Amino acid sequence: LAKTTQPISMDSYEGQEVNITCSHNNIATNDYITWYQQFPSQGPRFIIQGYKTKVTNEVASLFIPADRKSSTLSLPRVSLSDTAVYYCLVGDPGDAGNMLTFGGGTRLMVKP
Amino acid sequence: DAGVIQSPRHEVTEMGQEVTLRCKPISGHDYLFWYRQTMMRGLELLIYFNNNVPIDDSGMPEDRFSAKMPNASFSTLKIQPSEPRDSAVYFCASSTADSPLHFGNGTRLTVT
């Protein structure tokens, strides 16, 4: 399974764009990149998933370069409510047993 | 859809007692996962089921832990006897073969 590396923590201010980068040098051909968000006292929540280039939804964008050895989660104009832990996972989404290992995540603190 | 439902939300028990955590997955999801989260070890996969059958229990810490899934809409995680080091938040999640994980809000277990 591809191992992921992300910063332990990040600070930002309301209204700023936040980019969290995840390294996954050993990503396999069938692997996708998936990001989850976890608020205190809640379970992780799916944010976005992608394979290559760029994916955007109502919450975030995911940028994946051509070599796919890293990916960047972009949160536009963050608010205080975006304070959470963000996890990057890599694996084959067609194999439910393949994308189950959560790393340490990135603790994002948004300040007023 | 009510999402993944876990009970109880909080459990406080004394060392040596039996603890049973319960989970109702999302209807139609054929995968069910049990995770444990602590500050020191983060999110750890304990066991997962597919179509009510345990597929991988390599994360179960020791024989004191057991999990069952008697039908598609119910699973239990049992700890007997419980120990203070079992104190953690236990999450249940469900999914289909190619969907992201959907987590419940967890059970916070405190063993004194």
C-alpha cells in the first residue's frame, strides 16, 4: 500500500486559500487519492477523490501533477468552521479493503 | 438516510467489565469497518466485514476484542475484559465496494 506523508499542522486565517500537500511516492497505477475531513467528536467525512489533473466540487479542489507522486487539497476562502484534521489516503477505490489506512493527518487551524 | 448509527455515544466502565459497542450501517452498504482512535496511535483499523463475513481482523489488538455481524444491519464490537488502555473513541464505518467510507459519530469509551 502506498504510504502518504502530510504536514502535521497548518495555520491560516479566515478568507485565505489553504493548500495541503500530500506526498505518495509509491502510488500504484490503479490508485486514487482520497481526502477526508474530521471535526472534533465526529467521524471522518469524505471530501474529494481524484486520479489525475484536477477535480473540483462544492467543498474543495484536488490538484494532482502528471507523475501523481503528490497531491494538493485546496480549500478556497476558509472559515473558522474549516478547522479540522484532514487526511490523505491512497488506494484502489474498486477494492474496499485497499484504502483503509489513515495516516496522522494535517491539523488545520483557522484563526479569525 | 440516517447515516451510520453507533451506540452508545459514551461509555464509562470499570476495568474488568465487558463492553459492547453497537453499529448500524447504511442500508445497502455491504462493507462494515471498525476503527479505534487515540491521540497516540491515530485512527487504526481493527476489523472489516464484507457481506457480514469478517475479511481482515489483523488489527484486533488481542483476544479480549471480538466483533460480530449477525446480519446486514447490525454489528457489535465487544471487549471482555476491558482495560484502561482500551480507552479510546471507536468508530464504525460502512461503504459499498467502490464508495468512500461513511463514518458514524463514534463511541467514546473510558475504562477506569
